[in-house]
Amino acid sequence: MKNALFGLIVGLLVWNAVDGRAADMPVSEATAECLDCHALINPGIVKDWRNSRHAKITPKQALAVDGLARKVSSKNIPENLQNSPVGCAECHTLRPGAHAGTFEHNGYDIHVVVSPKDCATCHSTEAEQYSKNLMANAYDNLDANKLFRKLQLSINGRKEFKDGKIIYHPANDDTKAETCYYCHGTKLKVTGTEVRDTDLAGELEFPIIEGWPNQGVGRVNLDGSLGSCAACHTRHAFSIEMARKPYTCKECHVGPDVPAFKVYAASKHGNIYSAMNKSWDFGAVPWTIGRDFTAPTCAACHISLLVNTDEEVVSERTHRMNNRLPWRIFGLVYAHPHPQDPDTSIIRNKDGQPLPTSLDGDFAAQYLIDEKEMGVRRITMQAACLNCHGSSWVKGQWQRFENTIRQTNADIAIATAIMRDIWQKGLADMDANPFDEAIEKKWTDAWQFYANTTRFASAMGCGGDYGVYADGRYQLTQALLEMNDWRLLQEKVAANSK
Amino acid sequence: MKNALFGLIVGLLVWNAVDGRAADMPVSEATAECLDCHALINPGIVKDWRNSRHAKITPKQALAVDGLARKVSSKNIPENLQNSPVGCAECHTLRPGAHAGTFEHNGYDIHVVVSPKDCATCHSTEAEQYSKNLMANAYDNLDANKLFRKLQLSINGRKEFKDGKIIYHPANDDTKAETCYYCHGTKLKVTGTEVRDTDLAGELEFPIIEGWPNQGVGRVNLDGSLGSCAACHTRHAFSIEMARKPYTCKECHVGPDVPAFKVYAASKHGNIYSAMNKSWDFGAVPWTIGRDFTAPTCAACHISLLVNTDEEVVSERTHRMNNRLPWRIFGLVYAHPHPQDPDTSIIRNKDGQPLPTSLDGDFAAQYLIDEKEMGVRRITMQAACLNCHGSSWVKGQWQRFENTIRQTNADIAIATAIMRDIWQKGLADMDANPFDEAIEKKWTDAWQFYANTTRFASAMGCGGDYGVYADGRYQLTQALLEMNDWRLLQEKVAANSK
Amino acid sequence: MKNALFGLIVGLLVWNAVDGRAADMPVSEATAECLDCHALINPGIVKDWRNSRHAKITPKQALAVDGLARKVSSKNIPENLQNSPVGCAECHTLRPGAHAGTFEHNGYDIHVVVSPKDCATCHSTEAEQYSKNLMANAYDNLDANKLFRKLQLSINGRKEFKDGKIIYHPANDDTKAETCYYCHGTKLKVTGTEVRDTDLAGELEFPIIEGWPNQGVGRVNLDGSLGSCAACHTRHAFSIEMARKPYTCKECHVGPDVPAFKVYAASKHGNIYSAMNKSWDFGAVPWTIGRDFTAPTCAACHISLLVNTDEEVVSERTHRMNNRLPWRIFGLVYAHPHPQDPDTSIIRNKDGQPLPTSLDGDFAAQYLIDEKEMGVRRITMQAACLNCHGSSWVKGQWQRFENTIRQTNADIAIATAIMRDIWQKGLADMDANPFDEAIEKKWTDAWQFYANTTRFASAMGCGGDYGVYADGRYQLTQALLEMNDWRLLQEKVAANSK
């Protein structure tokens, strides 16, 4: 009889999950008004939201969850928000005075761009951690750095062919918004209003927002806050499953400069994920190693709250993503200990350049974390590894990783020595822009693509292809050889010309 | 009690789906004869077909479906075909007189290569639309274009190293069939017959078909029709699920010349697809935004019949794939408005070359769609976007896309100016073949790989990696610089030689 | 009533599968002791094992399976191992005297590194076959080959920039272990012991193992055996599902030198796999074409025991992976018939070099399989194809494949002729190392990346992108042109310098 009951319950659960016809939870009056129109004109996102946790639980219920399973970190959620699910109006009418561009819409003060400070109403700890993340500062970390502006210009600048030379003019806003700032985030600004003729309500006035659309990690919002939670917690499903799967990170971490996804997908961990994840539980909080999943995704190593099968905490949840990272392997120009401050535009190397290392490779140590902090972060990271690997395995893996950091930095020191010789001999011009000539791009290839890829392959235990033949050591060596080859040929030709 | 019933029904449904032991539908006498042998010798495809819709419904039943859910578009399906499921004989004995190479086989007149005109028996609208598709003409669009034949020769030609130079001889048919014409389609031709000794029926005679096997989109068939429905509707499952998933398009759209799949997979849409599609309904017709799927696949934007949750049509089904495309971003040499006629071999630019733009970038406007038609197609495409995005979002995205078309075309104008200078100075030879020297390949890299990739990244809102560092603007700029670097060096060396 | 029963059974099956709370099988006393601690400290792998077949069946039960479904090939499994599931102790205490580094641990003689000879206790046929596999010899096939050691040095060597030249010093062990030997396998060696402070048992002594961790296919183990079954049968789940999915092979076969995964994923077979595999049965032994799966994965073509729907054997299981491969398309420097002996370091070409062909492309025939054996292997491979494809299809595909081998070999002959001219004119130095200069790397690109990729694309019927524009014939031709361009320029500059 008990078995019969199970059969029925399972049948019903399956039926509900597949069909989704379970009764919707009642929403606030304001959200109901939003839905009156928007369920018709934007059914896609409304349906996404309907299927989301936000639509299925009230903050009060969320607050009542005890222990590690609790998903809201704020202790004091305003009373008036506690008893309805988190719908359209709950987010888009929050803090109306704080957002430039808030506009009257059907009797409500609405803002288009929901910001981390809005999300902090319920998720204060995550918002606080994220604000200390390099990513939150990704706009100014790029835009307020003179050298990186030159790097940008040499990539997305509008080009002109004049007097036999290629010269660069600043990229326009549309180009900038879909290149570097697509991931780094744009700076939003209200530039006016416009009246649009709508299907359901005739003429309505809306703000015009420069830099929109954008969901970059360091977006400068209309309330002055930094970041977009939707970069990873895709609107309007806000699915923890999606955030924990590696495709979210892939949106920004797949190119040769930062090939994290490609390397992961070719690693043993990536293999296990790809083959077996269909039977994993991506929604469980906390996330139990071995039971909910059997190999890490990006989120498992870098963000999520992990516990072991005895419910002991293995890794605390963090939204300051470098909490578990001693090294910054994304070379600028060299790999280096992580910056102390999430605002990297303040860093100056010994030569006064806004870089975390000198061009010789010396660390700008006063701006970077020290050995002790590096040790703490290493141990934090390794705590997860040890749930599946013995300590000699983990030690061996880490030793190889730090060896690779040293070796690739040494290779880049050679590339830079060749480049400096080229600059000194006047075969290229460093002062105007060290990134905008053909030979300078070859040098950039070496550190931004090949040294980076080699380090990612090492970090994730995927030495095989990405560490050797797929933008790895083979290409790194080749770039050095080609730089030197170019140098020697140019010198010979110059000598012949005399 | 109702619940108990649900449990049972669900249990049985699950059981049937997993086990597949549901009784097979009776087939026609002819198909039964095919199956007698071929179920033994080709069990893979027979099983695929057994699981397909073709095996589970008769045309009569399909015709009885009302409204948008109807999958057959022909109004008059021959009476004799209406009452059996669509099995082996139904397709492979259709229109025997129309196909060269029809042969007697076990008392039936059989043809090996089923063509779009065969499929049109039930799917006439789709076949008609497809015939107006650039893809249907992909064979001649390549083969009847003098310049593109030179491009082919410079890639897959048989090479000889003679007198210190690399010279090209035409590729043989085997090479051609597995390179360009693998996707574009081969030209099939019956060249004779051969007797083969078969396991089950001893010696049998079969036609010899030149160009076989092939499933390219513009295959020239033995009945003179163009295309292969199996390119996307993989034989013999003809699964709508497979056609709607992006891996089908990936078969031809993944290389650096047309990296649609790679760009999609790294986009927000691709992320949502990859993470969540296991719970989508890929078989529903029409396809309901938000309910059946929550982010577009290739098919959703370009082909499928989409409705909103109120069952209103958002996008009409089309098999003329550029119905929703104002711009052709696959640069030849520049991005340009789509050709009016699917036969692009008729196009001549202002200089008489068979290209949709001049080498300066001027559009061959009389052969291309006009602004008005471009506007219609833009609106058709955007109709789907608006189900999840506000109008300012869509407008902003489109503005950036058209900006990128202008900017990349401007970059290619510079690349071409450098190339022309090189040609004019005799450092390379345009007349013999503008694609077959090292420096000409660098120029080709610029437009065929880097400008194209940049535009695909823009079109699909994936500006991050593919728009910058992964065959994007970084490499586009680099190609321009390296071309100019080469030019200057060659000039210096030539001057020294005097 | 029968239906009601089905509902219940299915419900329960679903419940068990999802929840996994089914009672664990009792383990041996020794394994129980292992689990006492390791279930706490390594819950990830313990859980993996708990879900594995090893934990759910005893060798005695496995031996009782009749016919093709039997998974253990050894006839005589020691009596003392037959009655408990295969747990920690069953593998890690096997043959203690045979393994260097066996250590006393909680009263048991334990070895860390389980080897193929351990696995052979139950899986003797597979271990025997694997020992005849090129892969088992992957360490020495690389390390004992003088030329390949030079190739390694030119990639992962420690570089120095001295007197305007880049010179190479041998890579250290950490670099070697995570580059070539990551996939090829390291040579393990016990170098001493160390005492570690453990959470649960205080200070304990462990062996220090040089070359650890590693799971490369040709690992030299501490018992002298070669290989790591865990390379493909990922510890500790040993999931046949994982081994049969293509992500396992991708771990080592994704780079431009051997892009098997990338090519497969873009092929028709890969499309079918990606779109439909969620409903396939990856655990069935034997594996039935059409019923369990409808398109091949890597394992299906190269390894697995395949049957048709009449339970007739289509392909015997093999762990000597080249049993079905006449050609070795991974060019060294040219594609060639497969070596006879899995130890390729014994091969000498006509010029005495340790290569399977001469630099002209002549096969070192006495070391390679002959025409007859090639024919046998071709037929063995094609047996699987014919379950879904007609014989003219298979013949046509194979004809194109062998044509591509000839054409790409011819292209590499041109590349090598140019390279030889460069060597002879003293513009590069072959004798010191034929792989370590910029122009030599361009030559290496041609054969190791572009000719290989072109052949993989041909072999797997994915001519489109990888055969043309994605590291295919386009780039192969480009490399030849750039080599010749470089040669001519260097000659001119040298002439000017006189």
C-alpha cells in the first residue's frame, strides 16, 4: 500500500513538472497590474519568471528557512515586501528615488534597470561580497586605466589608412558597448525621454538610456551601483541551475585570452560533468559533494556553498570570486598575486605604469596580496579538491600549477626583452601606443593568449591539448621565435638600406 | 481515485517511452517487403524510421489535423498514399520516371536519392519556399561563379612545387565532394550500373551515382531538383527535435568563415539553451515561446512557426531562410543587403565582377533587396525578440548590429586598399587569381574570417569573445597591420635590390 | 490490475533512481575499514563508487552472466574475491608485492596506484588487448624516440634569450608531467616516504611518488605495467556510460594536432548524438545499433562490442584501438599504414630516422601493416557503417577518405621540399633540431595541424568546415605559401647583403 502511494506521488510529481499547470501563487496588486499587459506582450520572460523560485515563494517563507538551505541573506526585509512573491513590481518599483530615469507608468514609479542595490534588499551578503569583486569594478578597471585604453584603441578603434600607415580613431559608443564593455559592463546614463506608441496603452513616455542594453559584470547603474546580477543569474528565471552550469561563465570566458570554458570542457572534470550531469541536482542548497554532483563546475570551485555528505561546510559561499584564488593567471602582462583592492586602476608598477607587474615581471607588491593571504586562499580552494583527491594528488597538482606560472612568466620575460630591443632600435614605437603595430600584436598574442591559455590548462588539470598544441606552449614558443625572426630580418633590411 | 489513475497513466507513458515496445503501425505491402530484408541489413535506419513520426501516422491522419498544428502543407496528397504510414516504399518509389537511375529491385522501381520534389508530395509549401532559398542554389552559386571557382582552386586545388613556385591544378571529384560541395551539395549523375553480390538476394544490379553520397543543401538531384531535405531533417528519423536543435546548423556553420554555432553557444541565448533545454518541448507545432522553450535556437529565429502563449502567430514558418534577414553578413567581400534572387551567379558589380559588392564596397544594388524590403525583414525578425525584450532593448541591439556592419565594411575597405596597392605595384598578381598567394590569403582572412566572425558576434549579442579576441576585431586589426607590414618590407627589399 | 502494477513498479524505479536510497550491498571487512575513514574524508569518490557497478555486484554474480552481456572476461577470479563487491580494498590491496611503494596502512598493505595488471584480475582480455595498443606504449613511444624528444624540447623546453637567439634547455619534471606526458602518461617512481598528519588517525607514513598524479594512457606504473585504465574508465565510478560518450576521448583528442572531438561534434553523427543521446541506453552490454543508440560515438566505431537488433555481433569489443584502423592519419610527418608493433620507438625509415615514413613520404614498410591486414581492418570498421548505410555510400565515403590521405600527403611532400631547400641553403639548421626555428614551426603547422585536421574531417564525414576553413585545406595551403614566401624573401635579403 505504501508502494502504491509512492507510485501515485511520483506520477503526480512527474505530471506537474512536465505540464507545469500547478496553480500560480497570488501576486501583489502592483505585480498583477504589470502582468495584465506584460503577460501578453512579453510572454517569454513572464513565463520564465512564473517558473522561477521568485514566483513560488514569498520572502517571509524564504526567511523561515533555517540553516545552510536559506537563500536570502538579509535579516530585515521590509514588511511590505514579505508576503507576496517577488514579481515585476517588487523589483522594478524598489527605491524609485535612487534610480535616474525612474518614470511614471500606469500609476507606478518604474525603473527599467534593476541593480545589485535593489537585489540587496533580500540578498545583502551576496551584494556586499560582489561589490568587493574585481568584476564589480570591471568598467573602471578598464576605462580608468590609460594603458588599457590604448589596448582597446588598438583593437576596436576606427581605423584609417593614410600616408601608407594605419591610424586609429576612438571607437564609437555602439562599438564599445558590444566589445570590451559587453562583458565589463557599460556606463548607463539617461539622456532624455521619448514617447512610444504601444499596442495596449497608446502613447507612453519612456526614458532614453545610453549604454542600454547591457548585462556586463561591472555595469555602472543608474543608481550609481556597480554590476549586473543578471550577468550570471539570467533574468527572469534567476535559475541557480543555470548559474551553476558552466555555460553561464562561458559567456565571457571562452576566447583565447581567458579560455576557461574550453579548458574545463576538455578536462577530466569537464568530461564527468558533460557525461553525467543530467542526473545531478543543480538546485540543492547547500550543494553536497558526491550526492548532488560528482565533479566540480565553475561555480563549485569558485562560488558555491559546498558541504560534504555529513553536512559539514567544505567551502563557504562567496560572491567575491577571488576569495579562493591566490594567483591571477590572466596575465597583464605577467601572472601575479591577486590585487588587494577590487579597483585595479589605482595600481602602479615600479615604473609608474598602471600595471600589476613591471614590464620585467616584477610584482607591484604593495598593491597585491601577500604570501600569507595567498596561503589562506590556496587552502580555501584545496578544501574542495580533498573531497575526491588524496593530499599527495592535490599537492602535486598545485606544485605543477605554480611551476607553470613561473615558466610562462619566464617566457613572457623573453618576449618582452625582444620587444624592448625592437622598441629601442626604433623598429616600433612604444610611446605612442605599445599595442598598435603588427609586431606589438605578436607580443600581445604571446602573453594574452598563449601564456594565459597555458596557465588555465595547468590550473584545471587539462595539460594535454590546451597546455601544448591548442594556443599553449607550442604557440607561445612559436610567437617568441617569430618575434625574433622579424627583428633579425628588419635589422638586416635596415642595414641593406644604408 | 483520479490521482491513482494519473499515476497509472504516467507510469505507462514513461514505460512506453523508455521501452518503445508499443505495437508498430501496419505498413503498406510494398514497405513490408522492403522491411523483410532491410530490417535485417540496415537495422539502424529502420529503427530510426520506426521511431519517427512518419512511421506513426498516415497522411490521412496528418491531413485531419486542423490549424497551426498541421504538419503537412499539401492539400492534395494522392489517395493511394493516404492510408499507410510513410515508409520505405512511399518515398523511394515515388515518381519513378522522374529520377535518372531508377532501377528494378525486387519487383519495384526504386530510386536511391529521395529529392525535395518527392518530399513535396506532402510538404509542398516547404519545398516551394526552399526552392527560393539561397541554399537550394548553393551548387551553382559556387560552381557557376568564375571568381569563386578561383577561390576554390586556391584552397582545395592539387598543388605542385615547380620552379620555386606553388602552382595549382583542379581538385579531383573526391576532393571537391568532401570540401566545398560537402555543404553546398554535389551534382549527382548516373554513370552506369554495377552488379553487387548481396547477402540476402545474391547478385543484384544497382546504378552507379557520381557525387554520392551527399546531403548538401544545394545538391543537384537525379530528377533535376535542387537540395536535400535530409541536410537538416536527418534521415531516417526526420526528427523535428533534431532540426530545431543547433547541432544541425552546426554541421555547416561552425568554421571561422561562418561561426554561427560557436557564437550562439557563447551567447546568453546559447547559455539558456545549453543549461535548460532538457525540459523544453522540441516537438510542439506550433512552437510556443515561453512554454515550449525559453530562448531561441537557430530554428526559432530563422525558420520555425512561433506563437505566443495566447496562440497568436509571432513568426510564420519559412524555409526560405533569409525571409527574416535584411543583411547578408557573410562578407563577399563586404556585408550587403540580401540578394533578390536565390541564384547569385547572375550578380555583377559595377566592375562586371560576379560579386554583390565592388572591391571598393559599393553594393550591386540592382541585384540586392531595397531598403523597404530590408525594413520588412527586420520587423519580421524583431517580432520574436519582442516577446522577451522591451522595444528599447531590441532597438539598441539592432543599432549596434548595423553599426558593426558599417565598421567592419570600413575595415575591409582598408584591407582591400592595401591589397590593391600591392597588386598595382606588382608584388602580387590579381589577374591570374586574386586568392592564391600568401598575402592574398591574409586579405582573405580579414574579410572571410575576422569581419564575418565580428558580425556574427554582433548579430547574436555575443560581443564579448568572438567580437574581440576569438577571430574578432583583434585579429581583424592584426591582419590589416600584417598586410601593411608585409607591403612595406617588400618595398624596402625591392628598393635594396635595385 | 496489470496496468496498476506497472504504474507502481515504474514509480518505484523512478523513485529509486532519483533518490538512490536503495540499500547498499555489504562489503568486505577490509573495505568496510577503508570506508570508516574515507567515507568521511573523501566522500566524493566514495559516493561515485557507491553508485558504480563495482559496488552493486560481486564478481561471482558477474561471472554468472552468460553470453555477450558478461562484463568480466577472466575465467578464474580468485575465490576470496568472488563474494564481495569490488570495493576499496579489493583493488588497493591486490598483488601487494608487485607494486613498489606498497605501504602499511591501518594494518593493510596498500598501494595508491592501481594498475592494468590489477584490473586484469577480472578483466584479463581487455588488459591483454590494451597492452598491444599503441596507447599502452605512449610513454616510450615519445620518450625513447630521439626525434620526438627534440620536438618536445622545441615546445616545452625552458627557453633562454642569449646573444640575440632563443636557446632551449630541457623542461623540468613538473612541466613534462603536465604537457606531453599528461596524456602519454608519466613514469612513476617511489623516491621515499613522508609522514603526514591526518585528521582522523594522526601521523601516518606514505610513499612519495614521482610523476604523481597522472592518468595518462601509457603511464609506467609502480608494478612495471603500462597504462591507466582510469584514463577512460574514470575513477571511481568506472562508468561505461562515461567511457562511451565522446567527452572521455576529448580529454586528449581535441587540439589541432588530433581534433577528433571537434570534427565529430560537427559531423552528422555528432549532430545526432548531441540532439538525441538523452534517450539512448549507454549502459547496455552488448550495445545494440538502432535500439540502444542511433549514431556512433567514438567508442562505437573504435572499441565497443556492437550487435544488431537480431543480436548478431557486428563488431567485437577491442581494447587494442587500432584493430579497426588501417591508416594512421595522425601524420608523422605523413599519414601511413598502422605500425605492426605497439612500440613505435623501434621503427626506422630508409634514412635511419625513427619515423614511420621518410621525409619524402616513403613508408617504412617493414614496420607497418601490409595491404592484406589493412583490408581486414577496413572491413572490420565498415561492418558497423553498413547497419545504417548502403554499400555504395560506404564505398564512396572510403574512396574519398583514401583520396584525402594521398592528397594531404602530397601537400606535405611540397612543404617538406620547401623546408629541405631552406635547410640546404643554410637559412635554417636541420641537424641541431629540425623543429625549433620559426620557419620549422610553420612546416610543423602544415603536417601536424592542417594535414591532420583535414584527414580527421575526411575520416568522419565532416568535410564542411574542418576540411576547408577550420585548420583544414585553406590553412594547409596558406602554410605552404607562407613557407615559400619566407624562403624567397630571405634569399633576396641575403643577396642584398652580399
